[in-house]
Amino acid sequence: MEKDAQQILEVVLFLKEHAEKMERNMEGMATKEDLNEGLNSLRSEFKTDINRLEKHILGHQNRMGAIDKSLDDEVFARRDLENRVRTVLPSLPQAAL
């Protein structure tokens, strides 16, 4: 009986030591809550960066649209210029295209 009790005690001590080692190893490990918090932080930063990038792209699109409109206005003004000059000088030769 004493031998059985000694073996049981050895097993209990081994399990206790093993549990203590696992606790020490797990102290530095991240928990599920830590990982979720980090992931949420990354998502927030990513959304902020994407919004900033979308605004930047939209600004460039607006500038390109303004340039395009300016070019269209210039083409229209040049076409109209020829018509206005012809009203004053009807004998002017045709412009070479």
C-alpha cells in the first residue's frame, strides 16, 4: 500500500511541476483578447489609411476632370475663334487641319 501511495505522490508531483512549467511558458503568450484587440487596431488603421487614399485619389480625379474641362473649353474657344474671325474677314482662306 505504501508503494502505491509513493507512486501516486510521484505522479501528482510530476503533474504539479508540469503545470507550473506550462504556467511560466504561457505568461508571455498573447491571449485571444490580446489578439482580437490587436486585430481591431490594425483594421482601424487600415480603414483610416484606405479612406485617406480614397480622398487623395478623388482629389486627383477632380484635378484631371478640371484639366479635361479646361482643354475642352480651349478647343471650343479656338473653333469659335475661327468663326468669329470669319465674320470680320470673310475672305480669309480656310485653316489647314
